[in-house]
Amino acid sequence: MLKVASVALAMTLSGAFPGPVWGGVQRLFASHELLRLTLEAPLGEVVRDAADDRLDEPERSGILRVGSRAIPIQLSAFGKSRLRVCELPPLKLTVKPSAVADTVFEGEETLRLVTHCGADDGSDRFVLLEYLVYRMYGLLTEPALKVRLAEIEYRDTARGPRGRSALAFFVEDINRAAARHGLEWLTIERQALDDLVRSEVSLFALFQFMIGNTDWSVLRGPAGERCCHNVAVLGDSEGGSRDLLPFDFDSAGMVNAPYAVPAVRLGLLKVTQRRYRGFCSNTEFLPESVARFRALEPQIEDLLSDASLPHPRARAVARKYLGQFFKIISDPKKLDKKIRRRCRGGG
């Protein structure tokens, strides 16, 4: 993986860029400026369609408004755990390239939108926290999925004109992220630990420990599904070492979503409990990984302290949670007890 800090490039919604920009990043993800959008669609029907197992990726028509532009879209719900419990699960939006020309979405065809889950007005704080997790991983390493925060007014056309505004964020397509690095999203069922760069697995595992996430696997996915669990495996045609691209952080303790459940098999009683799941064969790289995180601590703190972001209380709780992590890695005894001794054998 390439060790680079994320770069924020200035842009406007009026379409200042002629196409793909720095590093192949599309203009949608070339800025961290908040997008303000309106989504008009029969949202209740979209959710009901997704819950009907008889339907194969059903789509409904809608409109995405960007300023004065009204963009025709097709949309459907996706996801597993959130589809079962959320008032509005994540959405897949499909647009025609010609319809998004000269907008922030130019160059896009399929958009993945992570939405609020609960019905209360403050439930989008969990969206914000998950968005910040993606941003943190982008600070740490590459490849990493790009994200863009948005405030969206949802208007359910089947219920009337009254809408509800909430935070959401767009996530870069995995195949696009792979292509930015000259790689492909591999279709494999499992892999050996030796297929991966051990120092990178160490960094990856420590990141998951930092955010309090145990809902992942870098070796295999659920039966019959592409490897791995909440991790895409990227590689090239030369058969060299592989890269890990994590996603879906809503089960992390830092996010602490109300529907998230602890990993009982690991003896955890709540999702905010941390459990290190790195491999013992990689512990020689632990000092290097710890140094990387300690160097990034000020940038992570700045990200969570950004006064332009909403939900200051939720961000303050997240800062305190991450503060516990930095205390652990700064104390040799705690580092040994909480991390080094907790490593997993095998692979």
C-alpha cells in the first residue's frame, strides 16, 4: 500500500473540473466540501422492494436535484444488516453520464449512498462518524475508499411533498478505487496470509482495533461469497502481493450505532469493547505500525474537531474513545497486554 495522506482539493458545485482529476479521482471525491442535495423518489416502495426476496435488485425512478439541475435516477436499496433494521437503508443510485455532465457527478454512473438509519432527527450522527472513519483510513494509507459528505432532503413522492433532511455520504466504487492504483478487485473465495504484505496487515489490524471494529476478515468471506468479509482484496495480473480495502464500519465501537451488536464469540459484551484481531506472525511490525498511528494522532484529532461539521457532542465522544486507544499504544505495558498478547495464531 502507498503511504500517502489524503489531499483535499478545492472545487465548486458548478463544475470547475473538466473530468477526472488528481490520481484519477472523480470530481465527486476531489473535495470534502459538504454537498446539499434533494432526493425525490418513492422511498417507502424502494425499501419494501428490497425486503421482497422475490425481486431481483428492483429499481425505482426518482430525481436527484443538484442546485438548479434535476437529474433523473434509478435507485434501489442495498446492504444486509442495515436493510433489516433501518428506516432508510443505503441506496444505489444509477445515472446516465449525459444527465450528470457539468455537475459534481460528472463521470459517475453508479453511486453508493450511505444513509441515516433511525427515524429520530439525530440519527445521522452515526452516518457522520462512519464517514469520519473512512476519512481516517485515507489518512493512514492507500488504497482507501474516497467518501463525500452530503446533506440530503429526502422527499418521498408516494407520501407527499414534505421531506426530511439528514446527513449521508457517497462511497467510491471499489472497482474505481482499484483502477486508481492499477489493480483489480479480485474474485476469490479465500486467501492465505502469505498472499498479503505482513506490515500492511499489521497496520490494517491496528486501525480496526483503534476504531473498535471486529466485524471483518482478511482471509475469507461468508460461505459462497467473495473474499473477504467487509474487505475487498485488490491485486494485479502479475500475481504479486495483494492489498486490502476495508469498508462498512457501522459495527465499530467509535460509531456505536444502536443496531450494532458485539461479537459474542469473542467474549465482547458491547461494541465499544476493543479486541485486537491481528496475527501473531505480524507482531514484528507492531512498533512500525504504532509509530505510524502516533504520528497521525494530530491529524485524526483535527478531523474530529472540525468545527464546520455537525454533531459536536458525538464527535467529542469519538475523540475520547480514540484517546483511549492512543493511551494504550503509548504505554508499553498496556500495549503488551491489550494488543501483543491478544494476537491470533495461524492464518
